[in-house]
Amino acid sequence: MIMKFKNTNRPVAWAMVFLIGTFVGTHSSLAGEKAPGWQNLVNMSRADVSRFSLKMINNGADVGSMTYGWERDGTRYVISDRTEMQPNILETAQAVIDATTLLPLNIGIDFAIGENNRKYDVTWNGKALTGGVVISQPGAEARTVDFSNPDHPPSALRLSIFGLIAGLQLGEGFSLKLPWYNTLSNTIENIELVHDGIENIETPAGTYQAHKIDLKHGTPENIVYVTTSLPQKIIRIDVVGQPMHFVRLP
């Protein structure tokens, strides 16, 4: 899961939002209903989303890594992520989504900055969302923020977006709008994916010809590079407006 920091080698205000912010449970997702239009454009047989790793570069320095992947489990996909950044940020996440609707069934996230920790556990059951986040920090009692809401609109998971992009038929003129659920802020954001040409991208795993996809209106915005050859792979992710990017490792 891509995290956004200010123009520095140290994590600052953005990360601290998750330690002191409050959340209002106003949005979520819905699994099991008839798929809206965006799902009809995703064909996961086009994608290579087996577990892979990327190196995190910030201001030209190697500061961390991200490991991400999907695994089919019957009628579901299990999505996993581990992202770490020096000196003390670690996020692990696992989500389950319906393989037909591509909508979420459950997500758990453990987000830590040093000894400050947030544990998210959210489940969808029909139209109902249950769960929330437990917030822990030194010198204070743990507290729970409830995200429950009985009637939420369907949306993709933010955690699933890199796999979904790899499953799209990309090309000149391609654009797609869809809602995603951002677990860390308990909100839905209406994002847009826009094809912005084809480039040759060098990575430690090799040089690839890649579709350049602008991910707009999300938190954060990204530029995602996807191989033009099948099966499509994510090979680089840039954080827009920041000196940070991720490149695929062998």
C-alpha cells in the first residue's frame, strides 16, 4: 500500500495524521451484488499478480520496500501487502475480495510508526460494514473507533488497485473512473485511471516497455507503470508530487 510523505527522508505530518486523526464512518463497500461497469473491464487472466517485491526510493536513497500479491482461493482472492520505510514505519495488510464482483469481504491492516500502532479489522456482510480500528500508543489506554454502517455503497478496495490495473486492457485513449474504499481514513474516494502513453522503464528486474497510468484523485495520487506484454506486471509506482517511487526487484 503506497504511503505519502513530505519532501524529506523522514516520515512527517502525513503519517502522524493516522496517530491523532479522528474518523467518521460514512462510506464502505458491498460484496455479492451485480457488478457495476468497471468490473466488466477487468480480466485477471491478463495479469501477473503473483507475489512480488519493489524497492522504495526517496530522494534518491533506498529507504524501504513493498511486497504485494494476489492469490486465488476458490471463489475469492486473498491480497497481501507489506510495506516498510526507515527508520520505523511498518504496514502489513491482508484482504479478501470476491473473485466475481471484485468487491471486498474483509480487510485487516496493522499500521505502526515506532510504538504507535493502529490495527484495522473491517468486514462486509451484504450491505453492512462492521469493525473498526484499535489505536494504541505509549502512555495511553488503547481506544477503538467503530466504522460500522448498515448501508454502504459498493467500491473497490484501495489495497486491490494495483492488481486491478494489471487486469485491464490498456491502450491509447483508455480511462476509467471507479470508487475505492480507503481503510486508513474510512472514506470512499472516486479515482480515475488515465493512460498517458508508453515508456521504457529500467528496474533492477530488467528494462520493460510499459503503459504509463495516471491514478488521479486518490490519497495519494500515483503513476503506475504496467508492462505492455502479457501477462501484465506492475514494474514501477511513483508518488505524485513527492521524490518517492517504487521499482520492481528480480
